[in-house]
Amino acid sequence: MKFVSTRDKKTWVSGQQAIVQGISEEGGLFVPECFPRLKPLGELLNLSYQELAYEILALYFEDLGETSLQMAVDAAYDEKFPNEVVPMHSIGNSTFLELFHGRTLAFKDMALSILPHLMKASAEGLGEEREIIVLVATSGDTGKAALEGFSGAKGIEVSVFYPDGGVSEMQRLQMVTTQGENTYVCGIRGNFDDAQTGVKKIFADPSFTQEVMQKGYILSSANSINIGRLIPQIVYYVYGYLQLLKEEKIKGGEKIHVCVPTGNFGNVLAAYYAKEMGLPLDRLIVASNDNRVLTDFFSEGIYDGDRPLYLTSSPSMDILISSNLERFIYHSSNEDAQAVMDAMDSLKQNRRFDWQSQIKDPSIYAYMADEEAVSKSIRELYLEHGYVMDPHTAVANSAVQQYRSETGDSAQILIASTASPFKFAGKVLKSIGHEVPQDEFKAVEDLAQLMEIPVPTAVQELLELEERHRDLCQPEEMEEMLCKKYLRGTND
Ligand SMILES: *Cc1c(COP(=O)(O)O)cnc(C)c1O
């Protein structure tokens, strides 16, 4: 399996190289040259999550070798996760795929538990002896999941930039209390798009990358621009479908829809990949919050990121420049790399591009949910079914309601449930009509009482940890911060 660049089909690399490099040199993203077919589902039906993960990863990363791949899977999906790695909860014909039972309580753990192992094995496979600096821009959840995944990894340093004031208090605390010698966390006075643009600029700055290399480092990424993030996310859609089959909620071959709350379009793209591999998925319902740039794109064919960014109660989706859309437009335009290149140039220069003339994918449905819809969705589901969702998942649930009332379609829908409600206790309590205590930890306790479950240890332990990372900078200073950290060793 080769991985080609979305902006130049002649540029291709091996799986190992794609993972270590993160992004193609001319700025394109690596995509598989073709979609491998899944085995007949009957043969996959009784596999554990780990066995299924191995099956799917092996289709893409054969060059890693069986042993390395097996070790990566075993190390990733171990007792960090509950017995059932991805529990499911059905309400009528909607099924929540709970992707948040990893260490940092968000779905980013699903891929970031395994990426460090894939990266280490890839670097070894390539005979790479330099240390890898993994750069991460985060809208809230990727940061901690990367810090957790890479913490203590030999030969890898991880640096995270988050928007100061743009993440929830729980998300901030999770990041700044991170221990581990190889971790660095810095807030920026800007939003997520500034952080993401800053990271991309650093990758594209030859004088910096050369200096880094002279010091014996190479740069890589743990954002979903890295194909090593995306492929492991295919697994849970296949797993979810198989569970529905096993529980006889659907019949063999029956098509279902998937709804994903989206920001950078990575998670929903993984569902698209699963579909291209032969999983019987019909429609993909793309759910956005007030930052409805993708909703507008799918209805009008024009991508317009030139608008104000709203800070919402689903901060991990407060994004205007959606990186993985690039992969989607590449695949859905019959791999027209030139058109992708032109679109991305236009996006960089004018923050918009016109995609109207390209074929529309009729299986994509896109909706948005504003703050009121999110609250209503959380409240109603709790009052009617006793089930508590986080605000990101509520965006998706609201989209499903809109889809059902618009189409009258009652088919089975798998909803990606992306975060634990405990990460956003204040908003959840408020939506339900509960009094919201000032103190975030008190809010967490109140929520635990309401849900009649204990406070997750990952939240509990934050109370005792010291805030170790205090650096803040302007977006233009990100490179400077890294210079100080890795090239001149003057900050800690
Ligand atoms: C990252 C994140 C999303 C958005 O996922 P994308 O892959 O960026 O579309 C949604 N919900 C939560 C909780 C997240 O952390």
C-alpha cells in the first residue's frame, strides 16, 4: 500500500514514511492510493476490538510487519480501556457509539493510544535515529490525548499548543498538569485556527526545519493530518456495525447511517473510509455547531472560512479551517490533485474556495445545532431516556433529529459519541436545568450524583496535580517557543 499526496499524485511514500513525516512536503495530506476491501463481515463478527483493529490496520500498514503491528495494538487497547473498548447505548433506532472511555475521556484516545506505537515502530523500520518532535495544535481534546499517548515514549518529544481561553477548564487542567519529561504545553493568545496555522507554518519553514535537523531532530504531527490518526478510527465504525448485527438490531447487509459531530472532518472521514472499504453504510450525517462552515459547504458548494469564529460549549469543534476536508474533496473528485491544489491555494489566500462544479456526494447530509439546540437535545434525552450526553455528542443528536424529521427516515443511525459529559459538567447541568456550582469540581460531583455513577478517576486526580506548564505566547511566537525549548534549551 502506497500513500499519495492529495496535491500531487506523483509524490508517494510508504506507510511508515507517511506516519513519521506527518504531512507531504508540498503541503498535501497523505491518502491511501486505493481502499482495501474488508473481509466478509461474517468472518469479522466474533473478533475482539483488538483483533479487528489488527485486521484493519494490517490492510494499510503491511510494511510495519505483523509483530510490530500486533505489539502496537496490544499496547494501545489494553486496560486503559474498559473491557468493552467501545460500549454502545441504543435508544430506539439511534445507537450511541461511546468513544470516550479512554484515559482522557474523549474519542481522540482511540487513535492517540496507538499512534505513538505506530510512530516508534515506523521510525525503527526506517532506521531513523533522530529524535522526533511531535507538534500538536489542539482545540481541546487532541492535546491531552497526545500528551498522554506520547508521555514517556523514548525518542519522541511532544509539544502542544492550545488556544488560551478557547478550551474548557477541565481540558486546560488536563493539559497543564501533564507530567513526563518529554512533554511541553503552551497556550496561545488566539484561537484554534491560529494554532493550527502556526503549526503548519512551522512545518513549511525550511530554515527552522533545517536547524531542527542539524540538532538531530525531525518534526512530525499528531493531528489528524497524520494518516496514522485516521486509519485507527475506521475500526470503531466497523466494530459498531458488527455489534448491531450481533445484537440483531440490523440484518446482514442492511445499510445504516452514521452521524458524526465534526470540526476538522477527521472522524467523519474515517466513516467515509469504512464505507469505501465495503461496510454497509449509507448516509453520512455531518453535524456542526455554530461554526457551520461545513454545513454551508455541503449545501452551497462554497467553502467560506472568512467569518467570525464563535466559542461554543463544544470547543473541540470550534474550527473554521477544516483540515481533513482536503482528503474528502480529493477522493470525491476522482482524485483530482490539481483541483485540490487550486482549492487549497485559494483557501490560504482568501480563506475560501469554490467547489460547486465538482461532483456532489449525495450520501452526505449536513446540519448544524446552535447553543439552544444543544441544550434542548441534552435536556430532552435526559428527561425522556435518562441518558446524559456531552455537548459535542448533543450536536450530533440534534442533527439526527433534524435529519429524521426532514426525511421521515427511521433507519438505524450510529451516532459517534465523542466526549464524556464529565469534561463539560457545567454545560450539561445547566442544560438539564440543574443549578451550576461555581467550582468546576463541584459541578463534576453534582453530575456524578445525577448520573448515579462515580466521578471518573481521570477527572478526580486533576484536583491533586500541580499546574506545571505555564507558558503563553502570541501565535507568531510559536516557532520561537520551540527554538527556546529544543534548539537553545532556555525554557523548560
Ligand atoms: C476533536 C473532537 C471532535 C471533532 O472531531 P474531528 O475529527 O476534528 O471532526 C468532536 N468532538 C470531540 C469531543 C472532539 O474532541
